[in-house]
Amino acid sequence: MTPDEHAFSCDGLRIAATEWGNPAGTPVLALHGWLDNCGSFAPLGRLLRQVRLIALDLPGHGHSSHRSKDGTYNIWQDVGVVHAVAEQLGWEHFALLGHSRGAMICTLTAGTFPERVSHLGLLDSFVPATVATADEPAQLRGAILDRAARRAQLPRLYPDIDALTATRLRGLSPLSALSAPDIVARGMEQVEGGYRWRSDEKLKLDSEIKLTPELVRGFVERIACPSLLLLSDIARVERFYGMEAHARHMEIAEVRGGHHFHMEEPAPEVARRLDAFFAGSPARSQLSSDRNS
């Protein structure tokens, strides 16, 4: 099945998207991880049967616009992008599916608009990293110095697609031979002198400000919908600094694999779990965090 391409707008930015699935299924907006693009949902898009999946290229990624030269990519800014896209689709109620950084954005969105989000699907992440209030000045200082140091850097050119792909096979969140093709195909472009990534170099800058644990808890406690958190290793729960205890209707389950397990061998299992979850009948996990009910 050939996916449909869409384009939305938000504050002058073009937001590209790809659609897969059942037009009559549960409406789901999908958000990819850092330096990925909506191609990361292609394997699931080809497998899901019960949802209408619209996966976004978030600003600065894939075929979407970059923010302005003086702009930043704070994680909460993309909550407004999700809202704008839902408005343009005419979706009063919709589900969210996020991977990695996209999962963090989904969590903030579900806490910001709890009356509109019907289901929250999270892949290998849940909440953003935080900074204590007393450490915010150092965070801002570091971000300013980082931006100044990188200001003159130009996007790196690669002689061929293999050389470009190799940077993600060994990157901070490395892709595998299975997960790389869909992300690389949408994330690269040919220019004079070689190939380069489409993503905005400013995405690699340190965040100027990060949320505090108290602020994150405020978002998590407002989430009203069922949540399903699938982790490549159940030990990753430790990264969420206890925030899962404040999620009222969350199931946590393990799907063994790499960070991009939804694009790899476990993809059929992930698709089955998500189809059941978005249809409203998720299987209960032994690590269910209906702990506050």
C-alpha cells in the first residue's frame, strides 16, 4: 500500500506527514524521535489494521520546515504543532503514538489537552529529562555557549548514501540495518557536492531551559486516557524518575529489541499490541500502574 502524503501549517511552518492504515480506524497522530522522521513509522503503518495513522515530520526533521535562524527546538513547542495538525484535520478526539523524543511530546500533549486525547501509546520513552530549579542558570549558560561554538558550522556533506547512513548506524541512538532504510530515505537529500541530512543542525544544540520534575509531574497527573508504554528493556523504567507512579491508567510491558524495536523484528508484535490498545481493549500487564486508582 502506497502511503498518502499530507502537508499542514503551524505558525508559518510547513508540517509534512504521511498516512497509513484504515481510514475508518481510530485516528492516531504519530511522533518520531530525535533526528528521525515519519519514516520511522513505516513498518507499523504497513502492519496496523485498526487505526488511521498520520505520522508527522516534526519541525526541523524530514520534509518539514526548519524553525527560524534564531529559533529553538524546545520539546514543549511541538505540543502546539500537534494541536494545529489536529485542528486542521478536524479531529476533536484522537490518539497519540510516540517514539523516544516523540513519546515525551505525546505525554506533554496528553497532559495539556486531556479532554481530546483518547489513548496514549509510548515506545521506549515516557517523560523528558529534567533539571532542578537551582541548575537552570547553568543549563542556560551551557546552551548559549554551545550555540556560539556551533554558529559557524555548516551541515556535513557525504560523498554517497552509504557514508551518510553510516553516521546513524553508529550514532547516539544507532539504527540497525532493518530500521535505517525508511529513516534515511526520507531524511536525506542530494545537493551539489554530495548528500546531507535534511534535519536542522540546531536540533543538536543543548536545550536552553529544561522542565523541572515538579512541572513534569503536573503534566503526567493531568493525563486522563489509557496509556500503553512499551519498552525495549524493562530496566529503562528507571529513567523516568518515578513519574510512572503518577500515571493513573498506564500499562508497561517489555518488547525485547533495540531502541527502534518498532521498526525491527518485533514490529508485528508491536502492531498487534497497538491495534488492540487503540481499539480500546489493551491487555493488562503485570507492571500495570493503575496504582493510584
